[in-house]
Amino acid sequence: MEQNTTQQKTIQPRTIQPRILKGTRDFLPADMARRDYVMNTIRRVFERFGYDTIETPVIEYAETLLGKYGEEGTKLLYQFKDNGGRDIALRYDQTVPTARFVAMYANQLPMPFKRYQISRVWRADKPAKGRYREFYQCDVDIIGTDAILSEVEIAAVINDVFTELGFTHYRIRCNSRRLINSILNSIGVPKDTQPKVLQLLDKLDKIGPDSLRIELNAIIDVVQVDALMKVMTMTGSTTEKLSALQEYDVSELKQFFALCNDYTIPESVLEFDVSLARGLDYYTGIIYEVMIPELTLGSVCGGGRYENLCSMFTTRQFSGVGVAFGFDRILMAMEELNLLNMVGLNAQVLVTNYDQTTLSDSITAVRALQSAGINTELYMQPVKFAKQFTYANQKQIPFVIVLGPDEIARQEVTIKNMETGKQKTIPRSQLVSYFNGMITS
Amino acid sequence: MYMTMTNTVPQSVELDIRDQTIAIQRRGKLYDGSMQFVRSLGIEVSHQGPGLIEQCPTSGACILYLRDDDIPEYVARGAASMGIVGENVLAEKQAAVTIVRKLGFGQCRLVLAVPKDSPLMSLADLNGERIATSYPRVVNAFLKARGINAAIITIQGSVEVAPELNLADAICDIIQTGTTLQAHNLIELETVLESEAVLITQ
């Protein structure tokens, strides 16, 4: 024991090199302000449509998640034994836990169940630019109804989210898996080749019609390719496309677009794209994908109708429709389009701390502004004002209230605008109304 | 669209006045012009007595005599099918109404003004200053569009005394001739809005 203590005295105190795991991120206050702004805006739209949120545990029994994400997914699932020797896994997405959740609480949940969820998921993926091991997913779903109105509502939610975030150019591409299936069947594409064709169709935007044709030629015959390409490269308004496709199953899409029109989703935004396939095999009806044409970052939101969400947890059938918003991509897009420039940190006003004699007046000012809903902080130590101003600058606080003995004697306050450097003296009694007038403007 | 008021029915008026409920100012600057306009439509108004609703027997029209601030809201909610109001009021109220036409009377301007001896010389100087007005939304939008952040003090009337009382550094108010500004030692800095009476509908 004694020996130990002497030894500790002689060696340097041990510190651990501060670092974080590959594929994870720390967010500084300025980053978080932007992330929160985007998240809150999205959340506000969800709530305006009456969606509620739920939360599921970060850790689940491994069996709950295993085998739900295909072979690749199973490899990427974070799995380990907990301290009690149980096989557990980290949340890989929000869909499977939600399916488990709905199966468990179906009797307590209002049906249809409209839920949104914004939470973290983990994947043991190889980190790359824009690919993380820990990231947020942002989903909104209507579960337990196959009414076409739910597809329409999801389209309206998508539209309102992007409008509210400040995007002026965005395209909600829509299609129906029912339509694609009916086209593929009537052209005579064999059932087992169809999934491969769907995957190729998704590449049309990326590789162009000529390359797509070559790739299609390799798996279906030339007559079928011709027929398919004719449909896929069709142009015109939604109504024109729908009437040209009359021979196929377009009833669902007709209803969908008519109701979207009632929801005042502009046709310039909502684009009927026959070539949109969304490769995943669980979609069964309307599908969506959102692009920002000014930027080349791929889809920023996608999803669709799926049947039988909870089949792995219950025999009850739950049809659902929903989309996932690509939170990090949306953030990148907004940074690039300068839509986040106005997002600042939280404090709006800093009140100076001159000395012991003025402190009580400073606190009174702080409390008055806080009561009026103005984010206000008091500087902690009575040091030189220059130092207090530096702190305000570091925290991007737009206004500093200078309260020294002179101001107090004259029943005034001086307000320094940190951006312009301009100082303004007003009666103390007008302090709150001054900022109220500012904040509304 | 622009027309001058005359006592004869202007040719451009093709309003079906039957069953129309028209809201006009009960008293104030637009009252005379509004009455004249309503009469030009062939509506026989008398506005006698304290009543706020006047049913005009031959034309079938109904006139509502209201505070001008309330007229956009009455029209937006469908309580009146039409209204006569100043563009200044309309801009401030932001009600869901459309302008049928300008009526050529009740001209005035909404201006920013400062005391004669004020160091504030330009619009940009208003940054961070206190501006008293009865038109907070209009002033807000005007300044915001020009990148100016000022403290707007909302006062319902007699805005012009605010600088003397150290309540504000500038004002934004309606002027017709400018005599009120002069009487309070104020000078115009900038016109925010040119206004006249307009006919509105839902």
C-alpha cells in the first residue's frame, strides 16, 4: 500500500488521450444549434399532422433484430453479450423495433397508428464520407390502414417538411409498385427476373437511357426492353402520363394524384416518374423519393407502402406507409444552399457584471428579460467589460446590456449591438419592451 | 384601375349591388369619400341615427358602419361582402381579402420620421433604434427587407409625441399634409407606403 503511494507520486499523473471511435461524431454547440433547428422544424411538421412519437430501447435482444436486414445487415449489426451473458444488439434501424413495438402494444395503440421517430441507430459499416457508424434516422409512418389517404398525407408531410426547411426547389418523385408490376407482367418479364429489372430501373437517372438499355438487354429480350424503355422514358404532365398508361393498373395513382391536388401539393413538386422503382422488395404500393435538383447528393427522403410490417412478430396483418428523411443529407443540402446561416446559439442577451454594487441590478435585468421569454445570461465574474464582450462574441450573443454605476444612477441601460458595435441608451423601464420589439422583428 | 371620384356613376363600375353588404368607415378620413362612392353605385344611403347597419330598401344593399381597423376582418370572414378601407390598414391587418380596385380618394403616406435635431439621418441609422408606430407589421416587414433590426414600439394613437417623451427615437405614421410632423418638430426620413382607399372583397 505504502509502496504504491510512493510510486504514484513519482510517475506523471496518467491522462487518457481524448478521442472518439471511428464513424462516430462529436457535435459542438454551433453544430448542435443547426441540427436542432432542422430536427425541430421536421418534428413541428409531423406534429401538425397529428403524429406522436415513441421511443424504443437502444439495446434489444439480438433475436429481435437478427435476420431482419438480410445477410449484409446481419454483418453490420452491433452485437455483444451484456454483463448478464445475454445476446443483445444495438438498434440498427427504427423500422424493426417499431414492428416489435406495434406487435407488443397493438391493443393499446390507436389504429391507424401515426408515429414519428427521430433517434440514433448504429451500424458497423466501413466509415466513409457521409457514412457513419452512429447516425440519426428520422421516420414518419401510418400503420394499420391501407387507405390511399395515408399515402396522400405522407406526400403532404414530405412537401411541408421541405417547404418549411426553406427549400424552394425539390422534387417529390412518386410511382406505384402496382403499376410497375402490371407493366412488367404485361410485357412478359418473368417473375424471377423482375426484382433485377427493378434494381436496374433505379439506375436510369444515374446512368441514362442508353446504358440502361444495354444492361436490360443482358437480362430480358430486346422486344421487352423496347416496350419497357418506351414507358420509362415517357414525358408529359401527370395527367398525360396517366392516360398514356391507361392499359396498366393506374387506378391507385389516379386517386393519389387527385387527392394530392386537394392537399395543394403543387404538380411542379410532385412528379410522376414511371421509372422510380426503389429496389427494396418490401414495397407494394405508392413509393416516394425526394431529390434536390440543384445538388448532386442523391435522394434526401424515400419510402412507400409496405404490407405486413409486423409479420416476424405477430400473425396479425399491419399494412403501413411511411418515409425516412435522410437527416445528415438534408443538413448538408441546407448548408450548401445557405439555409442555415441565421441559426445561432441560444443566448440572445448578455448582461454585464460590473461589481458587487451593481450586481443586484444586473440580476433584476436578467430576470425581467428571462420572464419575457428572452434568452438572457449574466456574466459570471466582475472583470473588465472588454473581456465580457469577448465572451459575448464567442457565444455569438447579439446584444450586451451594460449596467454600470452611471447607468444605474441615471435609471438607464446601455445596449451594445455586438454586430454593429453601436451602443444605445434607453430608460431602464423600457428594457423589456425594447427587446420585445426587436424579437418580433 | 385608377379613377377620380365624381358625383356621376363612373363607367367602370359594374358591380351588382343587390344583396351586397358593404362595410365602410363609421367616421374618419375615409367616411365622406366612402359615402360618395356608395352613392355613386346607386345605393341610397342616409346614415341617420346611431345604427351601425343600414338596410337600403330600393337597391337591396346593406351598409355596415364600422371602425376602419375592423373592416378587413369583416370582409375576410364574410360578414361583409365588400369593404372600403385604406391600403395602410389593409397592409397592417393582413386579412385574406382581395383588392377589387383603388378608389382614388383618401390618399396618404406612411412615413418614417425623426426629430429635426436627431443624429439619425438615414434608414440605415435606424438599426437598433426605437420606432413608435401603429403599423408594427408593415414597419417590421419594411425594415426586415432592408436588413434593419430596430425595436418596434406599438402605440395605437398620437405616435408623434413618442420622441419628445423619450419613448422612441423615430416614428412611423400616416401623414396627409405633413403639418402634424412639423408641429412636433419631426422630419420625414423615408416613405414606407403610399396609400389610398380601396374596395376589397373576400
